[in-house]
Amino acid sequence: MLDASEGYTTEDGRKIGGVVMEMKNITLRFGGVVAIKDISFDIREGEIRAIIGPNGAGKSSMLNVISGFYVPQEGEVFFHGKKRPQMRPYEVARQGIARTFQNIALFEGMSVLDNVMTGRLNYMKTGLFQQALWKGKAEQEETENREAVEKIIDFLEIQHIRKTPVARLPYGLKKRVELARALAAEPKLLLLDEPMAGMNVEEKEDMSRFILDVNDEFGTTIALIEHDMGVVMDLSDRVVVMDYGKKIGDGTPDEVRSNQAVIDAYLGVSHD
Amino acid sequence: MPDSLLFGTEVVLNGLMAGVLYALVALGFVLIYKASGIFNYAQGVMALFAAMTLYGIMVGQVPFSHLINAIFGTHIHHFGWEIPAILAIIVTVVVMVAFAWLVQQYIFRHLVGQEPIILFMATIGLAYFLEGVADLMWGSEIKALDVGLPQGGSFWIEENTQWLGMGNENFYGFFLDQLDLIATVIAAVLVIALVAFSQYTKQGRAMRAVADDHQAALSVGINLNFIWVLVWSVAGFVALVAGIVWGSKSGVQFSLSLIALKALPVLMLGGFTSIPGAIVGGLIIGVGEKLFEFALGPALGGATENWFAYVLALVFLVFRPQGLFGEKIIERV
Ligand SMILES: Nc1ncnc2c1ncn2[C@@H]1O[C@H](COP(=O)(O)OP(=O)(O)OP(=O)(O)O)[C@@H](O)[C@H]1O
Ligand SMILES: [Mg+2]
């Protein structure tokens, strides 16, 4: 498992590479609450990795540890084989890890286009004075970023709302804009916290298709949290199952589905 | 044209000019409030401090000279040089940036996520601290700041507007102070520059993002600390501009920090998060208080300018609490 060169081939014939992100013995506490209890797992290059579990299992907390929003009390994080020192969320983002939030965090006052554009902030290199003095370079950079953003807007089929203020969009589209902003950063690793929560069947199908396409066309490694078992089974290559902060299962969807501990955790536990 | 109309117009024009200054101070408030949710009570003192620093540097004052002399028994007060205004302004900008960094590094970095009232209290502490430092550093006497801005009435405008009187013998043309006119131009340029900065630069975009949503800003790789230092720096620069204008007009003195209070009703009108609101609010208060004094001042015993702005703000609070440009607040149930 630890050999970074080792990979595997999925059922549908996609080649999965070495370990991109490895979580080692992570423990995260909030006062008396243990949100994550000594969990280890890895995410491999090019795969779609799901994290599932009942409400309050610690899924979002895990995503927050990966993206630097939470700092675990114990454990280590390895990114591309190197131990990651404690990092602020913006530093993690600059390493090529983009994310969406369970409770959508968009710039409500901005248009869709401007929101997606913020995903490119780290590709804007020209400094303040250069921007003021040397217009040509800044303009060229702006054009390049615009093109990248337009490509993503086309890709996610949100051209028709490009100029709409985000605050006016329905929930499902907001989720899509948030995905667009994350993609604009051209991340190596994309973290999605319940990308389909609160969506109707049709919207869920769209979103599933987009996630598969992102993975397929850009080769983006994706870790996602999802409650809908059907969706998880369709999308993911490997699944981590959490319950009360502990890892109770890890493997392919089929392996996980037949795991007794997982079945027990899901029986009689309310989740949507 | 009748006298009242002509003089009324002049009152409005002068009110607009006074309003520009209120707007400038209010602008500093809005910048910081938008980006960090901090209501910066110290904005007025920052204007005072900036103006005193500028003056001190220009005339070659030794900072903390009283303190130094008291401790070492020396008698130094001046370096014995004078520095051109433009150079002194640049140095003062550097000082304000350093101030911004210190404020973020040693105060607000440790208060992230605290209640607004705690942040507000911190700025009150900051205001009095800064006032004390300003006093200790540069002394408390009134300083006549002269960075070369023209002063006195504009004869050109007076002569060229005389015809508006259409033969009215009491009217000699509009009397407008050159300094006020320059201040208006400076304020307009400043606002345009700020808008361009926030719309078209990387840092400006990041600033807008931070103002909108901290979590989302972090997730796209924005260093909040850096942006907050930037915002305090910009607010410090705006304070310097306000300090220069006000100091050129009435001398640099401690009452300058009181103009901050006038910015409060301006913000009530304009809304705490709207840059156009700060401008328009400032102008309305400026014009409103001058017009009110002109029309009803004599009947009400004068000095209505002291309270008019606050009463107007109160009326606004009752009928339009979100301000002129703020979005309507609809409570979720
Ligand atoms: N910032 C926080 N402060 C205090 N407790 C927290 C915080 N974030 C999470 N927790 C606690 O940690 C536990 C795990 O929460 P988490 O949000 O990670 O669960 P989850 O699996 O994402 O649940 P859901 O499916 O409801 O989103 C919960 O008990 C929660 O109350
Ligand atoms: Mg969650």
C-alpha cells in the first residue's frame, strides 16, 4: 500500500497511480468530542475516493483536516510522499488542493463569472505595480485566465448564468458554481463535501456525470463525501466508511457493501 | 435671481465640499468593516496620527523628543532639516503600512472569530493608545500643515459665476474655497483609484473575496492575514488623505479625531458596507447640515450643525435601518 509506484486498474479499465495523499493515524478532538479516532487511509492518483458514514461520523472533519481547516491533535499527512508540515488552509489550496463545502461557501455578492475567476487568483502572477505600469502583460494574463474560466463554465454547462449574481441562483446551480470555482484552480486533488446533497434526481445525475467527466478528462483525483449509496457505488473506485469517528471499512464499493461492520452501522442509524 | 436661491445654492456647494471630508473618513470605515467586520473606531485618530506624522517629518521634528530629553537630559527637538512634502508623504505612507502590519500582527490576528463588540472594544483601545503615541511622538500643539495645497477663495469661480445673479447687486458670484475644490478632486481620484484597484487587480479581487466570505476566500488560496494588512494599509492611506485635507484647512490638532464621530451618521445613511453609500452619505450630511443651518438655524438658536447629522441618522435608523444602499434585511424564519 505504501509503495507510491504501485497502482491498480479499475473495473472500467482506468489506470490508478501511486498514493497522492496519505492520512496516517489521524485523531481530531473538539473538547470532549472525538471527531476522528486514529484513522489512516490513502488517496491514489486518478481515483475517485468516497468517504461515507452516518451523520456526525466525522466525514466533513476529515475533509477539513485534508484541506487544512482543522488541525488534528495527532497523526501525519503525507502529500506526494512528503510529510506535510502544519499548514494554513490557503497554503494547502496553493499546493493544488481545491474543495467545496457542505454548506456552500460562495461569494454571494459576485457574479458566477467573478466567483469562478477567484479560483484563478493563484495563477495571477503580475504584481500590483506591474499591473499599473505594464498593461500588456497584465492583459495577456487576464485573457489566459478568462479563457481557462470560460472553458470550465462551458464544461459545467453554466454559460447561461455567467453574469448572474450568485445570490439569485437556486441551490443546485450554486453547488455547480462552487464546483466550477474549485476546478478553475486546476487542482491536483479535488475535495467535494456532499456535492449532491439537497438535489433532485435529475440534478444528481448531472452532477454525477460532471464528476466522472472531470476525473476522466482532466485526470483529477477526487475525494468526495456522499450520503446517497447508489451514487457512491456508481462513482467511486474505493470507499472509506466512518462511524463515530472510527474507520469501519475501506475498499471497493462491493467489498464495503458486504462488510458486516458497515451493514451494522447503517442499520437503524438515521441518515438521509 | 432672488437672493435666497443664489445663497442657497452657495450653501449647497459649500455643503458638498464639507461632505467630501466626511465621505473620506467614512470610506476608511467601510473598507475595514467590509473586509473584516471590524468597526474601526480608531479611523479618525489614524487621520490625526497620519497628519501629525506627515507634519513632523516635513519639518524635521525628532520623534519622541520630549521623552528622549526627559530621560537623557538632552535638548533635541529638530533634526535641522526640512523635507519636501511629496517625499514626506511617501515616508508617511510607509509609516501607515507599518502601522497596519502592527495592528494586524499584534491585535486582530489574535481576535479572529470574536464577537463584533469585542473587535469594536479593541479599536477603542487602539484609538486611545494611538492618540497617546501621537502625542508622545510629535507633541500636542496645533500644527499648521502646509503641503502646498492652494488656500483661500477661488476668484476665478467668483468672477465667472457673477452673471448668474442676473443683475442682482447683492451677488458677487459663488464663493468657494480652493482647498475645498482640491479636496473634492483628490477625493474623487481616490475613490476612482480604489474602485479600479478592487475591480481589476489580483489583490483587489482577493479583497472583495475576503469581504464576501472568509471560508470561501481561504479555499481559493487567499492569505487572510495579508489581505487584512492590505486593507488596514489602504484605510491608513485614506486616513492620511483626510488628515492632509483637514489639517491644511484647520491645522493638525487633536479635535481632528472627533471628525470620526461625524462619520458615524454618514455610515447610518450610507450603510456600513457600501463605498458609494459612504460618498453619497457624506455629501448628504454635508449639504444637509449646511442647508438646515442656513434655513432654520437662526430660528432654532443656531449651532444646529452640532446635532443635525445625528438626528438625521436617527430618523434613518427608524425608517430605513439598512441605509441608503444596503440590502433590505429580511429575517429568516
Ligand atoms: N468546528 C467544530 N467544533 C466542534 N465540534 C465539531 C466541529 N466540527 C465538527 N464537530 C463535531 O465533530 C463530529 C463530526 O462532525 P462532522 O461534521 O465531521 O460529521 P459528518 O460526518 O460530516 O456529518 P454529516 O453527515 O452530518 O455532515 C460531530 O460530533 C460534530 O458535532
Ligand atoms: Mg458533513
